[in-house]
Amino acid sequence: METEPSHIFDNMHLAMLFLADLHTGMVGSALAIVLLLLFSGVLSGSEVAYFSLGKNECKSLQEEESESSERILELLSKPRYLLSTILISNNVVNIALILVSDALISQLVPANGWGFNSPAADFWINGFITVGLVTFLLVLFGEVAPKVYANQNSMRIARFMSRIFVVLEKLFFPLSWILVNSTQFVEKRLAKINQSTVTQEDIASAIELTVKDNKYAKQDVDMLKGIVRFGNTSAVDIMKPRMKVVALDTAATFEELLAVFKDESYSRIPIYGDDLDDIKGIIHAKDLLNHLDKDALFDWHNLIRPALITTEKRKIDDLFHDFKEKRTHMAIVVDEYGGTEGIVTLEDILEEIVGEIEDEFDTPEEKPYDQINEFTFDFNGGTAINDICKTLDLAADYFDDIRKGADTIAGLVLVINGSIPDLNTAIDCKGFQLITLIASERRIEKIRIVLPKKSNINLPSSVSENN
């Protein structure tokens, strides 16, 4: 049976219409891909353009006072919302690009698929082609090239996209609000998790472990521990207390001044007016060298130099910078009421790192403690708490939560007990026992410290060797 000619022409007409529709759909998809790639590139470049604007560019925009500059500054005033708007817009464009690319590839697939006679195989092959094609196009035309261009033409792109971003920011505001607030919530949670929990004791233990088997490294260990303590030590912890300060009244004669320098062998001493709370300045021994031939009536007050005043809570690393800036080696430590607490010298600060410094004029001092046994030490009541911490290898702030301003071990006992305790009475203090051995009506002169038997305190080798 022959096919009528009219039927043949009808079939050919339908085929031509199908091919025309297919061609139109492919062309439309290709154009859509080009436009989406262009918009993706503009968005990626805009991210670089806006966030690469520096202070000078922003200052120029403020001085310009144009509509575009005002829009740019307004967008930059809310950087989180601007960034979220760019990211959301870019993701919407990229998703649309994937969908259009998949539709185009589906149109290009032969009628019988890829010849595997398996819809699943055709699906995966189409997917791989789409992902590979879109990834290549996005990386090249949607990321790399636009960002390179935007890095060199940031202001031009920022102006061009400012009006568009104002519209997009309003359009995507609900999503941006959710994204920005959820991000801030996550950041706060991560900040709490990532907070450093390394303590001064952990660092000291790590230093001990690194040189555990090196018996010649004790000096290095002490120096490293001093550096660790340096930023946490206050002036009150290392100062010479008021009762031990050698100072001179302004009413003293020149002969008395020379006698003080001769007897005490100090290079500088504080000078006070009515009392030690009224510090007038500091006088240096070297300033007297040119006047040694003067008589007792010589007016030496013109030689007084201004004193550096510091607070008892000032950290010694900051005080060290004060010494360098003021070019002086001594500071007067005062309390919150302006009363003189003591003095701190540059030598005191350096000794916190390198240990005791003795020159040819220093007289050897006895140790501030007597070691009775492995766990028992007798200290003078006036021993600074900071020295006790160094002797027992404790953190400088070990007693800070209970000392309440006390500077010496005797002061710590008074803070805990409220008064001078009876002799040989043990007072518990953070696992230690503080026993008053010698005391008068006005002061505690000797205190015994008994360490807990199961102590985690690593005694310095200089102490342990005495056992």
C-alpha cells in the first residue's frame, strides 16, 4: 500500500516544525547561559570591588557627595548585609545556570540516549557533563576573570552595581537577615569554644618537660618562667615596701645627704617633704660628684630630679616601657589614695626575668627562708608573696583571690585570720598550713609554711637539693 503524497508532506512539515522549535529552544538556552554567566561574573567582581575599597577611596566618596557615592557608602556601612546579598544573588544565578545548562544538554542528547539503553546511565552521563561544563564556565568566566578585572577597576564596578544592590538588598532582606543573625550566633558560640584555656601553670609545666633531663638548664628554665610571669606581675609584687625604703627629708643638710649615700651605697634615693607620702623627687649620686668640695650649707635641692609615679596595680611590662620612655630607673609606687607604698627600680624588673643581680656594692643577703624538710619552710614575715611564689614555684597570681591587697606573707595571714594569731596556730590557706612562729603585739616576724603531703608543686632544684 503506497503512502499518499499529502501524508508525506504533512510528516515533513511536522518534522521541520519540531526542528525549528528545538533550534529556537537551544538558542534561547544558550543565550540564557551567556546572560547568567555575565551576571554571575558581575556579582563575583562586585564582591572584590566593594570590599577592596580602602580608607582613601571611602574618604574620596565622602568628599564627592554624589548619588552613587552615597549609595556605595550606605552599602558599605552594613558590610554583613552587603556580603549576604551578593552571596544569595550569586547562588540564585548559579542554580539557574545549572538548570538551564541541564536543559540544553538534554536537548542535545540523541533521541535514543547515549546508546546504553539505560535511563539511569543517561541521567548520570548528563549530570557529569552538566557539572563539568558549568564548573569550567563558572570558574573561568564567573570567578577568575571578573575578580581580576574588578581588582583593577573596583570603583567603576562599585558605582555601576550600587543601584542594583540597593534593589537586591531590599528584595533579599528577609534571607539576609536570617543569614547575618545566624552567622553572628555561630561566631559567638565558636568564640566561646575556641577560648584559650592554657594557663600559666600549663606553660611552666611544658617548660619543665622540655628540659627535664638537662640538669644544666635550670637557669634557662628560670628565665623562661620569668618571661611567662612578666606580663602578669604587678608593681606591688616586686616593689621594696615603704618600711624598707631609704629616703631623705628635704630639711637635711648637704653633709647628711652625703652620709646617706656613703652608708647605704645606693645610686639614687627618694626625697620627701613633710613625710614619705610627699615625695618631691629623686636625687642621683652622680649629680653630687661635682659638688663634693662644698660645705654643709650647700643648697643641694636644685639637684633633685622629678620622680616617676606609678600605681601599685601597673603591670611591670608597662612599667618597663615607662622607664625607657622617661629615661629613669626608679619609680614611686602609690596606692589609690596617693600614699607611698614603696619603690620599684629597673633592676627589680630585670630580676624577674634573669634572676638576682648583684654588683660589687651589694652585700650577700641570706635566703628569705629556712627549709626544715621536704614540705616545711620558715619565712620571715616581711617576705613578699611574690618571692614566696617564686620559691615554691607557684604562679605569681596564686594567692590573688584571697590576698586582698596584702603584699607579704604576714599580711596574708592577717587577711585570713583577721588579727595576729596565737603562736604555733595553723591556718589553712589553699591547701597550705601557715603557722605563726614569732610575733609581737604589732607584727608577725616569722611564719612556717607547710605544703600538703600530696603536693603537685614542683620545687625548684635549688630547694630540693637541700633535702
